[in-house]
Amino acid sequence: MLNQKIQDALNEQINAELFSAYLYLSMAQHFEAEGLPGFANWFKIQFKEEQDHATIFMNYINQRGGRVILKAIDAVPTSWESPMDAFKATLEHEQKVTSLINGLYALATEENDYATRDRLAWFVTEQVEEEDNCRVLIDKLRLIGDNGMGLYMLNTELAARTYTVPSPLATAE
Ligand code: MG
């Protein structure tokens, strides 16, 4: 059984993951409207991944005999100045999520809940990847500057991104 403190913190994290999903879905819609479908595709995959993150936590709470409580999701911005602006906002957001995951990890350690700490370890690694993905794209956008051909090529590259089921869901059940 999960202790109440851990359960509450995990439910908060589910809300944070769903907020991330909503934020990236909004970015995808922004890029659809901007005529950059490759960028929209990249953010739609982010959207799916964030829903997966929430699902991993929900499955985990249920597995431990806890109770998932879904709360209201805050409104998200609806437009960004430029692709660079959107990716900088994404990196900043992911850095915030990393600190939430680290806080949860510290709490699980403090509460001697090693199963929760183990589950969180996957997220610690995942956050390294999330932040790195954003940095790589920010670097590419910096190189592109205001070169239209560069933006066209990056849009094509991002259109090729495909979704893969994260390992905790691929192996569950
Ligand atoms: Mg996430």
C-alpha cells in the first residue's frame, strides 16, 4: 500500500504530465496553423508521450492498491513567436518537470518507498533524453536563423519522427 504522502505526490505528478500533454498538443495546433506540419507532428508525438507518462503513474498507483485522483488541468498558451520560442519554452518546461521528478525521488527515498523510487528511476533517465532532444533542436534552429530553406528542411526532418511505446508500457500486463 502506498502511503498518503507518496500517493498525493504521484497524483500531483499525473496532473503535471497531463498538463505537459495539453501544452504540447497546443503547440502542435499552433504549428498546424502556421503551416509547419513537421513541427506539428513532433509535438503530437510529445503529446502522446506525455499521456503515456501519466498512464505509467496511473498504472503504478493502481498496482500498489492506491487511488488515482484526476484534477483540473490548467489552461495552456495558444501561440508562440517562433519555432525557437516554442522549443525554448519546451526546454524550460521539461527542466521544471525534471525538478518535480527529482523531488519525488527524494520523497520516495525519505519515506523508504523503494518500489516508487525504482519506478521513478525510469523517469530520471527519460528527463535527460527530453532535455537533450530540446537542446539539439534549439541548436539546429540557431544554425538556421531566418533561413527559409533551413526551416523547410527541419520541418521535413521533424515530419519523419515516429512514436514508440515507452518501455514501462510495452512490458506492462
Ligand atoms: Mg513527461
